[in-house]
Amino acid sequence: MPSYLRKLGIEGLDGNSDVSKLFMELVHLRFIDHLILRGFHFRTMPCLDGLYNLQIDILKLDGLLASLPNFPYKIESLTLVNSSLDEDPMPLLGELGCLTHLKLRNAFTGREMVILHDGFPDLNVLCIEEMWNLKNVQIEKGGMSSLEKLEIKNCPSLESLPEEIGSMALLKELKMVTTKSIATKIRNSDLISKIWKVNINP
């Protein structure tokens, strides 16, 4: 691999893929900062704990995960797609102190996500999509204190926003794609009265 490579995408990973050698090679690529790993169809991806040793800023994982890997602590942007995790990923992801952008699409199959009081200290943008079973998002006081933009798309069981939304001083933008009845309920909520830009469809 060229030592000047900045962005790398790898497809077709499954449980039989040996990624340990790959991660060892990537450690020596001083300039790479953007990594995309995609699983093979509906097979579970291999153990990705070797990611922890990489000096990358942007990471996208697209595929089934048995559990969350050990992410590089200084990662700034993380996207999880089709992970279908059974366990709430938010407590662990909230420990990534440098994370500014987080996108979760079909990443969690459970009904409740909890953001702890000290979770996601630098997170600016959170996007949640296609969480079909998600009914409740709880944000403890002080959690995601730097959040500026929240996007929620196609989460038909999520009928209300977390109460903490109303006291987030930096939250400037809310985007939602949901059912008509939920959209009406959210528009009439006092929680969004202080948000400068609100776009809810339909």
C-alpha cells in the first residue's frame, strides 16, 4: 500500500477474514485518516479490535457486528450502518471523547438508548436512522452538551424527543423524517421551541 494513502475502503469482510495483518499494515500508513470497512452480505464481520491502534479520524463500518470493537480514542467521525447490535451502543460510544460526528443507521435493534451524563462531550452532530424498534432515547443531564445538530429519520416507534433536548443551549438544528402523527406531536412540543432551525417531514 502507498504510504501517502489518505482514504481506504475494503469490502467483503466476514467472520473468516483475517484483518489482523491488515491492521498491522495500516499502522505504518502515516497519512491515512479515513477508513471504510464493509461486511459481506448478511454475515457477521470479524473481530475489529485492531482498529484501536490506528491513527484515523473518520471511520465507517457497514455490516453486522457481534459487539462494538475497541475504537481509536481520538476518532472524530464514526458511522455504523447495518450493525444490528442487540446491546445499546451509546454508553460505550459516549466514552470517545474526541467524537464530533456520529451516524447510526440500522445499527441497534433494541428499544431504548441511554446517553450518560458525561457522554459525548464534544459531539456536534448526531444522526439516527432506521431504528425500527427504538421507542425511547434518554439523555441524562449534561450528556451531549456540545450537540448542535440532531437528525432522526425513519424511527417509526420513537414518538417523542428526550426531555433534555429542551435545555441544550447549543442545539440549533433538528431534522426529522417520521410518521404524520408523530410529526404533529413533535411540532406542538415545547421542547423544540428554542431550536433555531426545525425541519420535520411529513
